[in-house]
Amino acid sequence: MLSSSVCVYMSSVDVRMASDDVTQLADSLAKTQVNEGELSYKGRGLKLDNAQSVNEMVKDIEEFDGLRALRLEGNTVGVEAAQTIAKALETKSDLQCCYWSDMFTGRLRAEIPPALVSLGDAIVMAGARLKVLDLSDNAFGPDGVKGIELLLKSSACHSLQELRLNNCGMGIGGGKILAAALTVCYKESSALGSPLKLKVFIAGRNRLENDGATALAQAFQVIGSLEEVHMPQNGINYPGVTALATAMQHNPQLRVLNLNDNTFTKKGAIAMAKALQHLRNVQVINFGDCLVRSEGAIAIAETLRNGLPLLKKLNLSFGEVTEEAALTVATSVQHKDQLEKLDLNGNCLGDEGCENLRELMEGINMSHVLGSLSDDEGEPEDDEDDDDDEDHDDGEEEDDEDVEEEEEEEEEEQHNDSNQFSTPPSAPRPPDVSSFLSFPSPDKLLRLGEKRSSLIQQQVDVMDVHRTAEVFLQISSVYKEDNTEVKSAVLESIDAVMSKVFSTPSFQWLSFVSSLLVMLGLLKSEDKLKPVKVVPGHLQCLEHAVKQSYFPKEHIAVLNAFMARQNKSLESCNGARDRLKSTLQKLTTES
């Protein structure tokens, strides 16, 4: 049997497997995460100081043929330990994904760069071609960026598709080093006939400010392949925003742009609106808490009126937008067939303005996409002078010494708080569906109307398996066997959600099953997922789902193995549990 520290290789499950094999699979699933070609130590809290402390890990790495992904998140790695791990990686030419976020907690800043250099050198020596490099939540500052500089410039990163550096305290200096390294990577890879095609860039909460953002914007403009850009909470004002706007025009495949909690003001918002006119594939725009102001919102609305045909989510919350501008935005999205969320919360509409906005959205049959307006700040007392604020933004530039001192303070804070999720939350879901999923009840489900299944289906992100499992249980919790209308509505919604996720080729079904078992109290969690209070509807809906054509047969043997075990969490639902067990046993036998 494989070590519990190793992610078990499994491309599919033989539905005719022997009962002993199913039991073994269940035991393995209870101990580890399952992903093809991946070795995971995620979240184990290991304190790896020296060579001896990583003996087991090194052995696993050396014996893992075809290693494509290594997860070290949630541990703490010292210099000697990193050097020893690096030695084992020198022969791993198949390595593609390095998930190394939050792996230096409690380490001195001086320890991190040499550790990163060792690991980076090993990847280069192995001749690996990386696709994903995630070093988020490490708070390594500008020196940490220097630690990965040679790696980023090397041929190992010519194939890089995702670079995740969220909450690393890079500062202006780190941003400039990073931008220069990415530019070199692009130019050298282009000279070899295979230019860098970076798709995802994540660097929230890094104090990049205008200079760091402008340097990166220049790199983005050269690269031209970005599909997602996330740079929230970076202290960027309109000069940096304007530079990023120019860069985005040169990335025609851009789908997601998240600049939440920076300061656009009118000039930055208008520049960004003009840039968006050149893009056709954008699906998500998050300019929440960016002070876009009314003129900026109106400029964005003009772009929306004739462009951005694929837009799904728009966040202009907390931007000092007044009623007239908000109504203009609402009018501009009336032909956006794919729009799922419009967030205008926290602006300056006033009670009457909020009501007018709701009526307008209802009049164009789009009330379901409008987010909550509960934090509206009321009508502005008087008109504010944008130009005065623009001048103030210019005056916020600090000398280099002050910037360095503040960066050091910020980095220390991040060392003490490196486990916090730093990217701002996404826009709230449409109010009716959100209300149902937050506090499910039969009445709320019925009030969603005939489109309930499609509305709920829209909330399911197939990349978030934990949330998908949670939605399944929220819906099924209101199931009533003796109420035909409610029963039909629940099962219809369950079928819509499950058929969507299981028809998605990239859906991680085993992680979904694992999350579902955790929430039902049948499996212990390493990710701090909390079990729900199990009710008969949970098991009755699961019994319905496993009998449907969309439910892959290979899942049934795993579920059957867990349901066969005694567990107190299901004692209150003996009847539903027995029926589910009987159905699973029958389906397992038939397969």
C-alpha cells in the first residue's frame, strides 16, 4: 500500500473491482488527496529544518516516476532541508507544477532566498518545463523575488502558464525585478521559437504601487498572452492603473481582470474603460472598492453598451457611484445574455436610488443578477471635485526611504499573518439564490420560480469541488418526501447541478466525493471542512443522484465502501441511510 504522504496515481476506477480493492481505495482516500502524477505534503504542518527531517520526502520524490506536481504548502522549510529536497529534484525532468505557497512560516527573511535558489537551480538542472509556479503567502519581500529571478529567466519557465505570487510583500523593488525577469524569459523563449505564453498572473497584496505596477504593465504588454490578471490591494493609483490599462489592450485573450481595492479615480477608470473597448473575451471585471466614481462608471457603461459580449461578472462596488451613473450601468448590461452578477453595493444611491435600480433591473428581466445593496452609503451630501482628489493622489508618492521602511513593516505583518487569505472576496451572488443557499428553506426554493435550476446551476464553479459539495447538501436539506412540489423542485435542482459538474471533463470527481463524505461526517478532513447536521434529505437526494445516468458508475463503489461503515453522524437518519446503502449495494453488484 502506498505511503499516506504520497498522492495515489489513479486515472480511473475499475467499477468491477473486488471488495478488498474498494476498501483499500476508501482507506487511501481517507488519508490523502488523489491526483495523477502528484506528490503532496499539503497542510501537514511539517517543520523541516535539516537533511534528516526530509529523508522520507526525498525517498518519495526519488521513487516517484513521472512526478509532475509537488505540493509543499502549509509546511515550513529551512535552508538545509530545501537544499536536500532540491538534490532529489535534479533528475525530475517531468516536473510541471510547483505548489509552494505558505512554506516558510516562522523562517527568517534571510533563510528564504537561498532556499528558493536551491530549489530553482534543481529545476533548471533537471531540464523541467514548468507550467505552474505558486509561491503565494510567503512574505519573502524583494529579496525573495531575487531568489527566483534566475529560475524565471531560465528555459524552465519558457513554458510557464500560471505564476501565483499573492501576498508576498514584493514591494516596488520586487515588482521591478519580477517584471525584468519575465521580459527576459519572453525574449529568450521567443528567440528559440516558442515564446512564453503566461496565462494567469496573481500578485495581490504586494505593495507594488504605481512604479511596481507600471514595470509589470510593460512586461504584460510584451508578453500579450494573459487570460487572468489578479492584482488587488496593491496601493496602485491612476498612473499605475493607466499603465495597466494600456497593457491589457495587448492581451486579447484576457478573461478575468481583478484590481479590487486599488484607487482608480476618474482618470484611471476612464483609461480602463477605453482599454476594455479593445477586448472581446473578458468575462469577469472586479473594480470593487476602486473609487471609480460616477464619471468612471459611466465610461465603463459606454464600453459595456457595445462591447464585452461574454461578460459574466461586473463589480463596481464601493466606488462613490451615484444613482444616475448606477442606472446607466444597469441599462448598459440589458443585452448581456451571459451576465450572472452585477455588484453596485456600497455606493451613493440613497433609498430611492436603490429602489429605482431594482425596478430597472426587474423591468429588463435581470433582477436575478443584481447583488445586494445593503451597504449603500446614501445620497452624497455634495458634489466632490475629482480633480482635487487626483492632485491628492499625486501627492501620496513617498520617497524611497519611507517606502522601504513601510515595506519592511508590511512584510513583518505578513510573516505573522501569512495564513490569511488575502484576495478580496468575489462579488456576492444574486440575492434570491444567495438567500436560499445561505439559509435554505422549501419556500425560498419555490420562490425562485421555474428558472430555479438554471439560476442555481449558474452559482456552481466546477473548479471549486468543496463548494459544489456544499451546494448539493444545501439543496438536498429542504427535500420533503411528502410534498410533491418541493420534492420535484429539489430533485430538478440536484439534477441540474450534478449534470453540469459531471459533464465537465476537468471536474475532480474524487475530491468532490471526498468533500461530500467529510461534510456528511464519514471522513476526517485535513482542510478543516466542517460536517453538517445530516438530515434524511441529504441521503435521499444522494440516493436519487447515484441512480441517474449522469452519475459515473466508478463513484458508486467508493460511496458504498464508506456507507457500509458504522458512523454516528447518520444515526438520526436510519431509514434514509438503509435505503441508500441498499441502492448502492445493488448498483455495485450490477456494475
